[in-house]
Amino acid sequence: MPSLPDLLPTHSSAVAFARGQHVRFLEELKALLRIPSISALPMYAGDVRRAAEFLVAELSRIGMEHVRLIESTGHPLVYADWLHASGQPVCLTYGHYDVQPPDPLDEWQSSPFEPVERNGNIYARGAVDDKGQMYMHLKALESLFHAHQGTLPVNVRIILEGEEETGGEAIAQFLRDHPEEVEADFALVSDTELFAPSLPTLCVGLRGMIYTEIEVCGARTDLHSGVYGGSAPNPLIALSQIIAALKDAEGRILIPGIYDRVTAPDAAELASWKNLPFDEDVYRNTEVGAKELVGEPGYSVLERTWARPSLDVHGITGGFTGAGAKTVIPAKATAKISLRLAPEMQPQETFEQLKKRVERVRPRGVEVEVRLIHAGDPVVVQTGNRYIRAAQRALRAVFDKEVVFVRSGGSIPIVADFERYLKIPTVMMGFGLPDDNLHAPNEKFCIANFHLGIESIILFLEGVAQGEEPGREAPTG
């Protein structure tokens, strides 16, 4: 087997091309970031489609084939492929072009949809989650096409979605119905982060999630609290009591059976986490910005966020919240509540456990409905395969450091779907940073990481092509 410098030359012609295109690549990303592709809000449906069409045009321009929009009941998928590398494996690259709403707007230092460069970062909604990271894939492929005279070293399929931030139902349905159209040997996802600046990182575990709404109804209509207070049920109070019955003061979830399937990481993985450059005080002050951390006792911060279930309330609506006073007993109140699921937990079973608990603690005088909005399975990626090894070599060549393996407390439902429906491993090679404010005001992406990510993906795909074992025959396309 060749040595690392021979196998993965940092100054490959594709990398050299990418380094000569820094300004153009960044300007193209800015154009994509200006499109407010907010999938959760119906008023932005046209902008979500416009972002998809932007990507279709770019994929066609760089040399991908069979580029098209795949319509769904929601926002469209974007598909492309290039399948002419005989004897090489097929890489399925995934990303999403939709973004979270930018609220609260008054906390942004600059407009969320007018990208601004500041302190070595690009600030905009979607900069790191996931437009910036997804666009690295396209620019790496463009660089490879240029360096390899219009060809790629491996076969590539691309699938991009516009509903990741709202559950990803369209792409999950497509995988269930048409697995042959995305048949591949492995997947590449860049929607995670480096554990610390300049520390090459591969994510090998994700928590799952169920996102729910709990609606509590009392009287037929809003009531005057002076006339009816003391006799009419108050859905806001009832909802607060229900929420209080879901967790104790120490952070333990009080849903019976919730911990039954949870399995602890093995000793070697736990030991590796202890060796990571993690400072709890820095995490609390810089990333969280709170006076004190909370959570399930008996576990470290990394264990609580990576390998234990958690429950959070995201919003409560009901009654009167405007300026001044209105003495109303609301007819109904609603809370949005999610649970992050540890490996081996099952979303539907967890939802049924939550629903049963809510119904059991429901106060007298109100009716309760628990709705499942979307769900995703937890996943732990096996690391003993040629694709993870190729990713390690590529990252080591670019960053000149040993790669660390981490898990993420977040959820990327498609990774479990790749495993379930396509039976393929996923390489989660992300280049965000812990303080990039994804889903929050002033989201950013380190510009240097954008370019280093492109180089890493180039070397990864070139390394796979030169790898340890032959791939299967390329499909016809």
C-alpha cells in the first residue's frame, strides 16, 4: 500500500484548481445564501424551489448528468449522477438546501439573507447548516472534473433535499419507493462539525428524534377570568402541569420505559471521549452562555448530549401575549416538545410512551391530543470499512493531525434511512464549528473551513479510487 503522501497528495491538480478558485467559489455560495429557502413557512415555497433550481443549473454546468428536480408532495428533491468510472464504487452525496427561519431578527448583526464576511467567517442563515457544507461537495466535484479531463475518479450520485429542517418526509419516501435510483456503495454527508478548530473530525453517531405537539383544550371559547376563574379549567395551567410531569428537577425524564433500550457506549469509546480537548467551563461560557449546566446526574456533558435521551420544550402558545392586559382563560394551549433518542431507542415506541404518560397525568377538566410531527432513528456508524479509512487519510493529509471520532447530539434522519433502505455505510465528514450558531441568530461558517472542506472531499474521493479493494462495476446511467 502506498504511503500517505503518495496516496493522497495534498497538492493534487484538483486541489490546486480549487485553491485558485477561492474567490469565485465563495461568491457562488453567497448567491445561494441570498435565497431565503425556509422550508417551514409556506410563504417561502417559491424561494425553496428557486434554491433547488439554482442547484440544478450548477450541477449541469459542472458536468453532472441526468440532473433533474424530483417533485414530491412537499419541496422538490434535486438529483444528479455521473456513473462512468468503471470498476469504481458509487458515492451517494447528500445535503439539504432548505434553512431554518431566521427569527428573532433583531438579534442578527446583519441581514440573515445578505451574506457578510466578518472575522474570517461568512454570516448568513444556512451558511453552515447546510448550504455551505453541501456546496463544498459541488465545488469538490467541479475541481475533480477539471483535473481529470471531464471525468471523476469514482462514480457519484447526488441527492439534495428541501425538507430536512421540517422532517425530511419526501426524501424518506423516495428512498422507500425507489432505492434502485440511489443505489450506491457508501454515502457522504457534510452536515456535522469539527470537535474543535483545526481538529479533523468524523462523526460516527447521531441521536434520533421525535418532534411532537401537545394540545390541551378546556372550554368551548376563551373566558373572562373574573367571571369564570376558579371554576373553568385553564389549558395553559394544565399544559404546564403536564410538562412538569415529564421531567424531574434533576433532569431525569419521567416517562415510564424511556430508558429501557438505552445502551451505554463501550469502554473504549468512553475513554476516547475523555481524551478530547473539552473544557466544561469554556463550553458553558462560550457555547451555551449560561450560569450553570443542567442535566441527568451521573453522566458527563458529552455522555448526556451524545448517548442519553433528552426532552425539551421549544414553544408554548395560548391565551393573550400582547402588550397590556387581557384577563382571559384561553380555550386551548399548545406546546412543541421533542425527545432526542439514544441508540437502540425506537421513535414510534417512544412516541407511544410519551402519549401514554401525557394521558395519564392529564389534569381534570381538559382534553389532550398528542401529535407526532416528524421522527428520525438514532444511528451509530461502524468505522471498520474502507470509506472511513479513506476519510481518515484525507483529513489527516489536509489538517496534518490525527482524526478524532465523535458522536453528535443532533439528528440527521437520512443517515438511518441510508442504512435501512440502501444498506450502505455513511461517512459524516463535517466542517462546522461548535460556535457556528446553527438554528440561531448570526449563523456563520468559517471561510477557511469551507475551502479546507472542499480539499478534504477532493482527497477523500481520490483516495477511495486508489483504495484498498476493488469496487463493483459501475451501473449504467
